[in-house]
Amino acid sequence: MRCIPAAQGLAAPVLRRAACLTLDWDLRQKSRFECTDSQGRPVAVFLPRGQVLRGGDALLTQDGTLLRVLAAPQAVLRISACPRQGQPLDLVRAAYHLGNRHVPTELQAQWLQIEPDHVLAEMLTHMGLHLEALQAPFEPEAGAYGQQGRSGAHAHAHAHSHAHGCAHDHG
């Protein structure tokens, strides 16, 4: 099975006709699992270890079947600045504390999203943030060294030198 990130290069009519796999975050980060597509057919997914599926990806099976990956709505906590007393850096501060704890976090301009956790919810509430429990798709950041960053950045491994003369590797 081969993953086509963000279904790049595939025509919209072809994608519309493809069966869908609606998967939560827990399944989309596994490399081997079984599920059922939108047409009721069983699907065994076998991907390279470490491969993470994102909503919008496409899978090409060994028999040539094309499958669209959709991020399933799941329980999440949406974090936003307090509308009455919020400060400009509140979300940045929250992202820092969540990242410091290695919490998978979805980053958007006006909010952050995490999987429900009562300890983190208490910490964020004490920071003066607004929390909302929702059922929504969850697409956490891949991280600086992740394979498929949401920003479209690419992973690379080579040495280069910056204008300031500092040479270093990106692994």
C-alpha cells in the first residue's frame, strides 16, 4: 500500500469516486491496522513504520484501488484565548507548555486542539484559557522532524552553511 500525501497529483473527479477510510488520530498514526471503507469492504492497511496518515491523503492499494483518508471526528479539547480577559500571547504560552509535555497538538491561528486530558485541562484553565469539549477531526502537528508537516515543509538530511557561517546538519 502506498500513501499519496494530500492526494497530490490526483484529479478531483477520481478522488470523488474513491471509497473513503474515516479514521481517528489513534488509527492514522499506526502502520498496520484493519478497518472498513465507506463501501463496506474490509481493508488491511500496511504502511512503512512511522508513516502517519493525514486527512486528505490517498492510499493506493496493491490491486490499484484508490482510497481517500478522512480524519474522523473525535473527542477533542479546543483551547482559545479568553474573549474577555485574553492576552495576545496566551495561545503561544499554552502551545509552549503543551509542547514541553510532548502533547500532540493541532495548531490554528485562533485555537489549539488536543485530545481530552483532565490534568492538562486544569492547567490550561488556570492559565486563563477558554476550553471547549468538541467532536471534531484532529490533525496534530507532525513536529519539526516529522515526515508530513502541515505547512508543506519537506524533511531533508544534508549539511549546509548559513550566511552567518554556522554549518550544521538537518537530520
